[in-house]
Amino acid sequence: MLARFVRGAALAAIAFGLLRVGYGTLELFVVPHESTTATLQTGSHAFASGLSLLAAVLLLWALVGLYIRQSDAAGTFGLVAFVVAFFGAALVVGISWLEMFVLPVLAKEAPQLVGQEQLPGSLGVAYLLSFALFGLGMILFGIATLLAHVFPRWPAALLIVSIPATIFLPATPGSVWEAIGPIMIGIAIAAQGWYATRMPQSGKPA
């Protein structure tokens, strides 16, 4: 049963990566770049935010399975890294749920709340801290994966680099740089999932 769960998690990792890359592409070419009261009620926003929410949920399953694959080799640091990554990813699920179901309603019923450049008060702080924990978790998980030597190194390295890329590359709305970091995360997790599907119940990829 555990083996089936872990294999399913590997497939969830691949699905997350495909959805994350697809969502990043939609952000560039389909979804309106400014979150206004009008754009939040469009079909393109609903579709893209739906993909984002599904990807966020799949990431939770993927992280569990990827950690199980390398838990013995990852040691205590790997466990801490997994816990931080899991909690950060769980908070992102909440943000994705808000963007899909809450923001469109607020855009219609209370447009003054979504017309601001920044989210008001503690909501903005919580939003920032959630993504900060997610970024820290992805970096730690990538480092733990590198140190465990179970998966190939390049996906772990790409996962680590994706967070600085997300933060520091120019984030002008509509620019290709805005999507590079999230797409890198998708590729990194999908690659680990792919290698996990090639593994026997224990051991390195065949």
C-alpha cells in the first residue's frame, strides 16, 4: 500500500510540474496581467487560478512521496526541510483557494478591497509570510535532496535556484522574467517525480 502511495506521489509531482509550467505560460499569454475588479471575474482568471489550486494540492502529495523516497538518506536535516516545505506548501494552497473563490467575490461585492496595490493590514503580512515560508521550504528541501544523493542533483539544484530567481528577476507584469522562477519550480519537482517513477521500491533510479 505504501509503495502505491509513493508511486502515486511521483505521478502527482509530474502533474504538479506540468500544471505549474502551464499556469506560468497562461500568466504570460492569456491571463490579464493586472488583478483588477474586472479581470478577477474573467473566465481566464478562473481557469488559471483553478490550475494553480490543483497544482498546489498535488504538491503536498508529491512532497510526502519524494521525502519517503529519501528519508533514510536525508536524516534529521531532511526531516526538518520536509516539514518546513510541507507547511509552506500548505499555506500556498490557502492562498490559491483565496485567489480562486474569494477574490472574484470581493471584486464584485467589495471592489475597494481588491483595488489596492497591496493587501490591507494583517492580510498582506500573512500573504508575504506564507510565500516566505514556502520559498524557505523549497530551498531547504532542495538542499536536503542534494545531500541525500538519492535523486540526480540537477533537479535539486534547479529547485534551490528557482526561489532567488522568483524573488530577484525583474517582475514587470507580463514580462517573461515573471514566470521563470515558478516554471523552474515546476520543472524541478516534475523531474524528481519522473526519476522516482523509475526507482524500484528502494534504491536509485534504474
